[in-house]
Amino acid sequence: MSKKSRARQQLAQATAADTAPAAHAPRGSWKWLGLLALGVVVGGGAYLLLNPGGPRGPRPPGMVWIPGGTFTMGTKDANPHFFDARPEHDVEIDGFWMDETEVTNAQFEEFVKATGYVTVAEQKPTKEQIMANLQPGVPPPPDDKLVPASLVFRQPDDPIPWADEMNWWEWLPGANWRHPEGPGSGIADRMNHPVVHVCWKDADAYCKWAGKRLPTEAEWERAARGGLVGKTYAWGDELPGDGGTWRCNIWQGPSPKINTKADGHVRTAPVKSYPPNGYGLYDVAGNVWEWCSDWYAPDYYLNAPLKNPQGPAGSFDPRVRENENPYAPKRVMRGGSFLCSDGFCSRYKPYGRGQGDDDTGQSHVGFRCAKDAK
Ligand SMILES: [Ca+2]
């Protein structure tokens, strides 16, 4: 046999060996492997049929799956605080991932270190920014008022008129996410607290950096309800402090002067200080308000799409103060904050709605991210 024909013979033997079942493989193993593969395909299909709102893909770190489906959004609650949360209406939502906690100072610091991002509250505002939120014809603020600042809750010492909430809010120069109560305050001992003084634009920038996005308002409410139907709170119908165990960080005592701190915290609490809801989400009631992607309009529920609503095309807030522009850009925020209570602002219930200027930070506003199922 020539070298050439021997080589051809070896090649033929090698090819036969490659295509034949391995000598040690038991008879019929290919049949079993085929059946196994078929089982995976059929099983996966059955899973998708039986769990149309079920998770897709691996779980992103720190996120939980919010199943798709139809839920009842809004409320029949006659409390005037919920004038914009009526009527109740059924909404269909696709499943999505959601951060199990509010974004913490530690997480936000990671973002700032990686990108050099400077929040809006840390920047000197322009006259144009200020004027965009005011009625035409209102005189501009003096130049010396154009300094980096944010809104800080100030607990008053004396009784004050309730009618004007600006009596207990201060536009404080130097207040920002690193200094929640202004110069002299810090976050070194609050790294696991939710970041605050982030405006909507800051929250949006963080989400994009993290490969995520802000939840829509409908997604947020679907998530906050935790799979419960027709319940008053994110955990059910029990009052927040029933049985002596507090279920969220809100206000106890005559607001805004006296806070008895029965739940353990006067301002923000570390995330995961209270039990999660049915979907495994922490602090969807109280602690800090959370930005959503939607523009705010009080009458949106009257004509909102019934599947995956994204919010109105622009914002409108008729309840503005004198000289303020009702069409100034405002976004929805949800969940209430450590300042909420049933006697004052009960909007920490899962259907309660809030709104804020998209370029303004506050000491009780933060956010959490969502992520598409891909
Ligand atoms: Ca509290």
C-alpha cells in the first residue's frame, strides 16, 4: 500500500470514527439525547404557555421579576389626596425586571466615580432654567440667588400654617446627594440609604449607565402591589404599625412638627429595613419617593392606553403655586416618603401619585431602576 493510499485509508477510518457512536456509548444513547432535547423544547414551550408573565433570561443582580399580566390600577379611595388616582381601570403589563431596593448612596457613588457625573443640584442653575418653571412676565431672580441648591425638609420648631408646605421646605444652597441636609451634613454613615437630591434627569442618567431604565408609572404600581388584589397597602390591609411592628418608614406624630420616630427613623432608613412585598421589593411604601419615566398629568387615567401605558405626551399640573407655570416639565414619582402619614399625606399607598419638576432634587426623593426582559 502506497503512502498515499494508506493516508486515504486512515482518513476514511478517522472520518468513520468521528461519525459513528463512541465505542463506549451505550446503545440507544442518541435516542435518549434526542428525547431529552425534545423534552427541553416541549417543556420550555409549556412553561411559556402556562407562565406567560414568567421571567425571561437570567436574573440580573439585585433585581426581581415582576410578572406580566393584567391588574387594576388606581383607586376608588375618596381621599382628596387621590383625586388624580381615579378612576380604577384594568391595565395589562408585560413582565420586566425591577431593582429590589431604591438606588443607594453607595451605588450612586459608584456611578459618579465611573463617569464623573455631576448632579443638577451640584450645578449653578441658569436664569433660563428658573424662568421655564414660572409664568410669563414674572421677574427673574437676582443673580446672587443662582447658586447650586436643593429642596430640604426643615422640621419647624413652632406651629406653622399647614396651608403652605413651603413653610417646611427650604431651597438650601449646598444641599445635594453628598450633603442631604446641606453643608455640614454627609453620607458616610448612610451609604446603604437611598440616594436623595437626585432629580429626574440624574436618575435617568444613572439608569442608562447601569444598562437599565426608569419604570413606567404603571409598571411601578404593578410592582408595588406585590401581586395582591384590591389591598390598601403594599403588604395588605393591616395598618402600617399594626401589632407594634412597623412595615415601612413614614411619619409618626403630628406632622410636620413632631415625629415620634416609632418606626425607628426620622429621615431616610437603610434599604431593606422593613419586610419586602409579595414580589420581593423593599421600601415601595415610604422611605423616599421614586421617579418614574412618565410625564405627569392629573387626568391621565381618563384616557390612558390599557396596555403598557407610557404616560401622557407632556406634563400639566393645575395645582401650581402663584407665578408657577402649570406646563413646566414634571415627572411622576411614586411610593411616598418618610414624611407621609395617614393624617397628612397618605400617598405612600400603592396607588398614590406624586409629581415633581424634572430638574429639581429634594431630600425625600430617590429612585429605583427597571429593565426589559431580554
Ligand atoms: Ca419614620
